[in-house]
Amino acid sequence: MTGKLIGTIAHRGAILVYIAFALFPLFWLLKVSVTPNDLLYSEGVRLWPSRSTFDHYHFVIENSAFPTFFKNSLIVASSTAFAVTVFSSLAGYALSRFRFRGKYVIIALMLITQMFPLVMLVAPIFKMLSPLGLTNSLTGLVIVYTAFNVPFATFLMQSFFDGIPKDLEEAAMIDGASRFTAFRQIILPLTLPGIAATLGFVFTAAWSELLFALMLISGNASATFPVGLLTFVSKFSVDFGQMMAAGVMALIPACLFFLLIQRYLVQGLTAGAVKG
Amino acid sequence: MASIELHSVGKSYGDHPVLEGVDLNIDDGEFIVLVGPSGCGKSTLLRMIAGLEDITSGTLAIDGQRVNDLKPKDRDIAMVFQSYALYPHMSVAENMSYSLRLRRKSKEVIDAAVGSASQKLGLDPYLARRPKALSGGQRQRVAMGRAIVRKPKAFLFDEPLSNLDARLREQMRAEIKRMHAELGATSVYVTHDQIEAMTLASRIVAMNAGSVQQIGSPLELYDRPANLFVAGFIGSPGMNFLEGRLSQSNGVSEIVLSNGIQVSLGRHVARADGEMVTLGIRPEHVVAASSGTGVEAQVELVEPTGLGVILHLVVHGESFKLFSTDRMLMQAQGAIHVTLPQSRLHVFDKDGVRISEDDV
Ligand SMILES: Nc1ncnc2c1ncn2[C@@H]1O[C@H](COP(=O)(O)OP(=O)(O)OP(=O)(O)O)[C@@H](O)[C@H]1O
Ligand SMILES: [Mg+2]
């Protein structure tokens, strides 16, 4: 009895320590974002400044290009998440259910694409996109991000489809559904947790991507927010307060997004599909 | 309702054949049961009829129409899966009405069909529930309900009762039989269960290693098994097999068993003198006789079954079983006398094929 209690306490304690460790940088972000400039270096290290202010937020929203960055990031991240999810669920379904010629070659190729450090690909991709007019454009970014994320997302979706018994779509097809209808009406609803995971994963990846955003985009008009953050770094100083304020605001969509999908993430809808 | 014809149907995965030359004509309204050991291709055959597996060779026809290349959805056949395969995100009512909704039936038609099916199956209290909130038996009923709402041309069942406990299985078996009598729908039913096969089938198809061994009514398979496989597979406890040599004298054949005992068949068997044959007799046909008749057998083991008793006997090194409902035999020990009635003897040649009574 007591042994079990101690176990529970130790378990909760360990989780608490981990959460504190993981969230501390976010807390620090928040703290710096509300610290007035004059207190930033003068007060030493303390958990909360003696005086807090929203001036940095005002400045970032009103006087910087941040709203544009924010909007660009939102467009790029959600388009990428959407496109990747569509492609990867179709491809993942095919890998999970069909036998076709060249299947293993395709899987191998998809794995190979995941093996290169992205830096190696910057120059060739720039070379390819620039004659197409896709540098300095959000569309270009969406295409590149989609291409990079589809392989992993496909494997992810495949594993979710593998977890759904084949009997279900066979039953649907016998009930009178075409394969695509069975996919849409029976399999997809059961894969919502997988779709949510894929959407979340790809959205965050695209939202925080810096390398390609930096290399393919010049100028503020199509810059995304990670690139925008760099504008707070000038030659001689870093405006930490403003940078952190921008950072906090950049967290909001990601948080909202996960709030939206978390219901599906934790839902084990397949329970009870077959005999239990 | 429909007839189903299979004409030398075969199936292979790559160059690995799993079904060969299956010929089967199922008449409208028949209840066909496929039996056979695990891996013999029963499910594969059923899935080929449903359209879930491609047919490698041969023809499959429904109502005289070749359907080899028809999609499952266009075959108008219902199937009950061993796993039930209920749609977990739909309620019981939605599960049952899915096929009708796909066919864009009106709400009145759907409600009426679901209502009558759920009443028949006693599912009324559960219509709004999700499958995961049902017991195994209730899920099984929903799976049945999903099949019957749409009045398909034929029903396919793949071991539909194997996940239920014995009592429930018995009850559902009777219900399936009653439903078949009522709907008269052509049905193909796969099972491992002897009793299900015997009680439900209008004809049994016994399969082994991808080919059909015998097709016939339950009693035909029981009384006149076509070969050693069917003889051993149908019936429980299984048939006794005793090896021996044929010996012909004066137009009557005898089998000399390897332990030297001679068993007269009381008829002539048209095979060469000295040929190796197998003698078969069901345990329930071995008769415990009063002393002085038959042969003496040592009782090795007594297994009471409630209904009766199974005796494991040995005669000069040959062991075989006896089943009897005579309770006195439960006390049997030491030696008893047994006889093998001639009319109950089955004889199989060296290839395991039945030597027919009319074969003279
Ligand atoms: N996709 C496949 N690839 C290769 N072989 C397969 C495949 N599916 C089934 N088989 C083989 O086909 C044979 C028949 O399988 P099937 O499922 O029809 O057996 P079954 O008679 O239904 O057995 P059980 O009684 O255990 O259900 C088996 O030997 C199996 O290994
Ligand atoms: Mg099977």
C-alpha cells in the first residue's frame, strides 16, 4: 500500500521535474518579454522583474514587420500541413494496403531522402526554384516544405493505417462502398488521431523552419517569422525584449493548433472495432 | 437469392498454390458449409466468392453470370466476419443501416429494415450504442443484423461463432438455422465446428490442402466418407483406422490386421488378394458384447463424457476407441469383448480412397 503510494509520488515527481525542465525556457521567454529594457541587465538573475511592461509587445505589433511575418508563417505552415496530410494519408494508405510493383523501391527512395543533411540541398534547390520564379515566394516555401515532410509523414500515416484492421474496409466494400468511399467513410474517421499527429508535427516543423526560409526568401514581404526574429538582431546589439515578445506571440498559433487537435490525438477510436 | 457456381477455381499467391480445381454448384437457397483443417483455404475460397481476393483461374458465376472481375460492391453479397468488423465510430443502428445508406434508400425504408432486423435479433435496446459498449455476443448479433438488413443475393459466414462461448454458440447456431429457414437465403458458411457443420448444412464441402475432398449431405459424409481424410475429419471422437491386408476366399473378403486378427467384411471387395487396405470404424459403432463373442480387448482408459463413455481399448497391440451411452461401461476394467458390425465397416484402399459397397 505505502509502496504503491511512494511509487505514485515518485512517478508524479519525476514528471513534474521533467515538465519544469521542459517549460523553463518558455517561462524565461515570457519573463524577458515583459521586462523593461532598463531592468534587463541591472536586476541580475531573478524569477520575475520588479516592474513589468507590455511595451515590447506594442512596439513589435505596431512598429515592426512582425504582423506580416506572422501572416506569412501562418499561410506557409497551414498550407504545408494541409498538403502533406493529404499526400501522406493517400500514400500511407497505399503502402499499408496494396501490393504493387516497385513498392519497396519507393520506400527505399523515401528513406534515402531522409538521410541527407538539408544544408547540402540548399544550393540545388535554389537553382531549381529560381528559374521557376519560386524563390522569394511563399508558394516555393510550401512546395519545399511539403517535399521534405511527405516521406516521414507517409511512414507515420502508414503505421496508423496498419493499426486499423483490414476487415473494416472489406466489410464496407461488401456493404456496397467503393474502395475510396470505404477509405473516406470508414478508415479516415478512425485515423483522426494519426491525422492530428501528422498535422501537428508538420505544422510545427514548417512554423519553425529557418534554413530554407532564410535562403530562399529575401526581403520582408515574404519572410516568415523565424527569419523575422533575426531582424531583432542588429550589428551591435540584440533587442531581447522585442525578440522575446515576438517569440511569445509566435507560440500562440502553435498552442491554439494543438488545443484544436489534442482531442483527436488522445482518442483511441479503434477500440471495439473487432472483438475485444 | 441466387445460385453460385464455381468452375475449376484456383488461387495462388505468386507461384504458391493455395486452392486448386474447386468445382462447386450451389443451388438457390442452399446452406453450404465448408470444413477442413486450418490453412486449407476455406477463408480464401469464401473471400473469392465475396470478391475480396482475385481469382487466379477458373470461373465464378452468380446466377449464371460470370463475376470474376466484378467488384465486391457490385456482387450484392453479405458477409459476416469472424472478427465481426463492426464500424467502431458508428452506432449499432448506423452499422446496420450503412449498406442501405450507401444505396441511398429512403429514411422510411431504412428505419423499417433496421427495426425489423434489430427486433429479430433482440438488439432494440442497443441501437444507439457504439460497438465497444457491447458484449461479444451482442457484437455478433450486430454483424448478423448488418448482413440481413439488405436482403442480399447470398450470405457468406467466416467462422462467425468461433469467438463465442459454448452456450452462446449453441444458441446462435439455432438462430442461424431458424433465420435460414425463414429467409431461405443461399449461404456459404465456414467453420471448424463439427456440430455446426452437421446441424446447419444442406451440403458439406470437406476440404484439405486446397482441394475439395468430398461434397455431400452431412449424413453422406458421415456414412460414406469418400476417403481417409473425410472419414477422419468428420465425427467426434474420430474414426478408428486399422491397417491390414485383404484376403479373398470364396467370394468373401477378409482383412487380416497387422496383429493377426481377421475381420470378415461379409461381402466381396473387388481388389487383389494381399493388397494393403485400411479398415475404418467409428467408435460409436464398435459394440461391447457379452463374453464369448467377438474379440477380447484390454481397457486402457475410461473417459466419461456425461452423455456416455469413451473407452480406449487395445487388442493385441492395436489400439482403438469405443463410444457408448451405456453407463455400465463406465465401470469397465480389465478385458471386455467387442464386435465390429459388418454393416458399419469402411474400407479404404492403399491410396486412402473408399472402396465402395457397389464396387464389385
Ligand atoms: N496473402 C497471402 N500470401 C500468401 N499466402 C497466403 C496469403 N493469404 C493466405 N495464404 C495462405 O493460403 C492458405 C489458405 O489460407 P486460408 O486463410 O484460406 O485458410 P483457412 O482454411 O481459412 O484456415 P483457418 O481455418 O485457419 O482460418 C494458407 O496456407 C495461407 O498461408
Ligand atoms: Mg479462415
